Amino acid sequence: MKLLTFAAGLAAGYVLGSRAGREAYEQIVAQVRQARGNPTVVQAQEKAKDALGTGVDAVNAKLHAAASDEPTAPRATKATPARPRHANTTAADLPADGLA
């Protein structure tokens, strides 16, 4: 999808910035019309639309499942360290369990 957007932007930039004038514009428009009518392009567009629809359905199903399974209690957060670590902290300064 990003490549298609980039290509469209590139073509539009060329057309708008072209010094070749109307002839270059007409040539590009003719090529775009020919490509849009190509059966391979039409088939690729249909596949992309189907894949996008399937992806959206899958995401919606996962979101609904996650929303219904969500616990009511808030999640526990990681405790803040008792003291800040400094660049000069050595292994001897740390407690035996390794947590600072």
C-alpha cells in the first residue's frame, strides 16, 4: 500500500513539475488508464480488498474477545527501585537478590 501511494505521489509530482507540458501529462494519463483496465491489476485490487476485509474482521474479533476477557482489577505495575542506580554502583553495593 505504501508503494502504491509513493508511486502515485511520484507520478503526480512529475506531472505537476514537468516542463514537458501537456504532452507528458497526456502520456501519463493514458498509461494510468491502460493500467487500471488491465485484468491483472483489477484482480490484484480485488485480492487486496478481500485481504483487507479479512484483516479488519480478524482484528475486530480479537478486540471483542479481549474486551470480554479483560479482568476488572487493574494490572500490577513494577515497583520503583528503593534507591536510584548510579554509574559508580558496583556489584558489592547491590543486595544479594540483585534488585536495587
